[in-house]
Amino acid sequence: MTHDDRLFLITGAAGKTGSVTAELLLRRGHRVRTMVRQEDDRSRALGAAGAEVVRGDLLDLDSVTAALDGVSGAYFVYPIRDGLLDATVTFAQAATETGVRHVVDMSQISARREAKSNAARQHWLAERLLDRTGLLTTHLRPTFFAEWLTTWWELRDGEGHLRLPFGDGRHAPIAAADQARVIAAVLADPEPHDGAVYPLHGPVELDHHEIAAAIAATLGIPVRYEPISVEEFAASMTERGFPAHLVQHLGNVALDYRDGVFAGTNDHVEKIGGRAPLSVEQFVLDNKAAFGTSGPYFVPAP
């Protein structure tokens, strides 16, 4: 266990990547401050594990400045909702004022200047903004999270269904825990990663028919992938009350996915995080309970 006295701030600490990153750093003997929007069971668990828990809003300069006071390095993550560029400006200004040395930025694999998704283009702009600060900066661009499989999963009459608009596109799903190991490693040793942009992938590239087959083999039940149109997918999300910003993003990254933007594999997770990433089969086995019921956003058959 290490005993350095640096303090790390984890924003989005109640989320999938932030919570695991905080836990990893704490287990390794680091001081951790976690920033959450509200107190709940997740934030209380982090506090019980030894983290300092502060409430704050990434759009509020005063609360971000207070959260960054005394911090050496920070993990910056913002959900797919309006406000990313404002949050990035706020974070950059507060980090500069408080003397933060380095930041790990959670971006996305579809971030690029020509992106049709507003959220993806904003991530690209946020990257460029952070690059212009004096911070040591590392950008992470994960492909679709393995956790998304549980989100869009439908269990019906003992069979699994994935009704999604991804055609025959391919990707290597990556678990949040594997990303957290990369985040924790870069926070602890930022210099070798300054200026880097790391696409993050799981170990094996698959299409959704192959993903369904991997889930079926692990759970021992039939699982089918049914390709649907982007229009049907977007209509389902709108009917469920998804914000227009998120619906616009999901529809456009579905087209990116079909065009191969999310495809590929590499060894960043193993080389930086110190362990090979989970396969789909391993992820399903570790999260079997999540597949025991339908996910919250599955697209029902007409």
C-alpha cells in the first residue's frame, strides 16, 4: 500500500466509473475526495470506505473551486446531458485557481470535430479546451460500456432480447471497472500520459448477434439480437421521457456505430490498468443478477 499524501478528486463519484476509481485509490492508500450531487446510499458507502464526500455541482464555480482546493489530480466526468462545455470551462477555471496539476477527462469514442451528435462534438471541444490549460491532461475515449447491455436488455418468457439500431456494426464492450483501473493508474502517475488520447476497448470485437450468443452461452437461455431502425429506437426513448439532447446523441452514434466508429481493440486497459479487460462472458457472469430482469430502457416489440 502506498502512503503518499496527494489528494485526488473524483467527480461523478456515484457513477459507474467514478465509484470504482475512488474505491481503487482508497484501497491503494491514497487520499480521495468524492464530489456528488446529493447524498444517497452510494455516497454514504464511499464515506464509510474512507473517502471525503462533498456535495457540489459541476456548473457551479464556487462548489467546484471548494471541491478542488488542495487537490493534486482530478477525474472529470460529465453525464450525457446539456451543460458539458459550461462544466468544462468551470472545472478548468477552478482547477487553475486552486493549483490542480493534472486531470483525467472522460470523453467518448465518437468525439470528433465532424460528429453529428451534439454531445460527441461537445466532448471534442471540451478536450481541446482542457488541452489549452496548464494541466497535465489525459483523455479517455471508451467504446460502448458493457453495462449498456443490461440497460437495453429485455427478458421475456425466459428469453433474452436486444432490440437495438446497430445493424451489423461491431465493438468490443468495455466494463466500467476496467476503465476505472486506467483512470486510477493515470491519476497516480500522470506524466507518462500527458497529452494522450486513449480509445478504450474490451478484449474481443463482436457484432450484436455474437454478443447475444455470448450472453446466451453464459446464462443458458435463448438470446436474440433484433436490429431495429434508428427512428424506432429514438421514438421509444422519446416516449420514455428521455431528454432531447440524449435522444439526438443516441440516434447519431447509432449511425456512427454502423459506420465502424466504435470498432477496434487495443491493449491500453492491460498496459495502463494492469489487468486484461473483461470479456462479455466474464461481465455477464459477474453481473448475472442484472440479467435476471429486463433493463430500464429496453425497446419493446410492437
